[in-house]
Amino acid sequence: MGAIGSTSESAPELVVTRVFDAPRRLVFEAWTKPEHMMRWWGPKSYSTPACEMDVRPGGAIRLCMRSSDGVDLWVRGTYREVVPPERLVFTACNEADPDAETVITVTFVEQAGGTLLTMRQSFAKPEVSRGAKEGWNGSFDRLGDYLNAIR
């Protein structure tokens, strides 16, 4: 599934891989269209009631993750690279802590009729990485369920 590794003491990195039984084009769209992203983004106990995306280099992403007890967490970032349907690179941070920006790189590789997705996230602050692995795995479980429902 993935593990937290570290390239230096100050820059931990999380890598999660997952194979989805869906075409690469569809998996890429799930990451680049708000109507898809709102259906799967966030840990299992969260919803995503708002999502705005300008998917191009320099474009912005902003979304709201809502916990099961109604607490909103707003996330924003900027797209650095967009190579359909192969690769996305974007920043993300909690709006309440803009100094804790992370960089997320997602690659999409066709594999036996499905898609091998690799997500790599580097953290500016090591403490921000706590809970990230569980959060991403929950999101990817939800993404798999969503892709199965719409294929």
C-alpha cells in the first residue's frame, strides 16, 4: 500500500500505490473534475461538500473536507504540472496553517486493463505527516468504490 519514508530529517515523504480496476482516463478524471473529486476525496469519515479546481499549471485547487462531527477543514493549493492522463503535481495545505504546504505528485500508469496509481507526498513540516497514510488509504478505498460504481 505505501509507507512513510524520509529523504532527510526535515522532509518526510509518504508514498502510496494502488491499482484500480478502471481505465487510466477515468482515474485521471476522478482527480481533475470537481464533480468526481467531491465523491471520494478525504478519509472515510469525511465528506467533501465544496471543491473548486483550475487544473492547469499555475491554477488553483480549493476544497472543504467536513468531518463526521461537522468540522470543516479547508485545503488549498496550486497545480505545478498537469500531463493528462499521466501525471499531476500540486501543492496542498490546510488554510489554517499555510506554512505547512505539501507537494503531491500523482502518476497514472495503464496496467492490465486497469490503472496503477502512485501518490507521493512530501511534507514541509514532519508533524503534518501524522495520519496522512491512513487518510490517503481511506480516500483511495473510497475512490475505488466510486470508480466501480461509475464504470
